[in-house]
Amino acid sequence: MSGKHLIEYPTKADGAELWRIARDSKKLDLNSAYAYMLWCRDFADTSVVAKVDGTPVGFVIGYRKQDTGFVWQVAVDASQRGKGLAGALLDELFSRLAAHGVRYLETTITPDNEASIRLFASFAKRWNTTLERQDLFSATDFPAEDGTHEQEDLYRIGPLSSQ
């Protein structure tokens, strides 16, 4: 896979590959394959997928709530990391959402996920806006059966305007 990245809306046919990329990341909370397929069908207009030679190699899945786009997950295949793809995916997603009145992006990140914190800080800098962090879910908010889930901090970026 050495071709150019094509960023587009996902289709339900992409769901299985998005699940694989998320699983192989070994960092994300892995949802069921079924959830990724539904996400690609039901939230395609608030998500983007990068493909090389027709094969998904990265994605951002999210949803919209009023003037805010919530980023659920960002993942890039190991073969494509270090190429700026995650940032390009976020930029493309926001550009698409801005056309529909979105002015803020939100996401949650565990405190130890330095790569994601850098990704969203870099996004805020590129778009010349602020990034604010606040506590959202403590580790004890998660059910005991979930294992030892770290706290999730809320990151809010904006206000944003299309460039």
C-alpha cells in the first residue's frame, strides 16, 4: 500500500476494515464489528475514511450534536502512521462538518494517550483556535466488569470557522 490517500465518506462495506484497524491499534476501546458496520451506514456523513488502492487505512468516526462534532474514534493503520494522516482526516472531517454549521469539535482522551492529545492540540493550532480540557468520566464511573478503564477527559476545540 504505497498509493495516494483518498479521503471519503465510509460505506457499510468499510465497517469490517475499520474494526480491524481499531483492533490492531491496541489503544482504542474496541467496539463490535457490527457497531463499525452500523456506524459506517448510519453516521457516514459525520465520519471519514482514508483509502489507499481502495483499502481503508485510517478513519475518524463521529457524530453531530447541534453545532458540535463529537469525534468518537481516530485510528490509522500501522503501515500509514507518521505520515500526517490522522491530522488530514480531522481537517477533512471538520471542513465537511463546517458546511453544516459545526463550530466546535469534542472528543474524550485518556490521560496516558499522548499521541491523541498531541493530535488534537495540533488540530487546534492549525485552525487557530483554543483547546480546553476538563474532567468527564472518572475511572470509577465505568462498571467494574469493564476492568480497569482509565478516566476519560473531555477536549473541546473551538470556536472554529472554515478556512
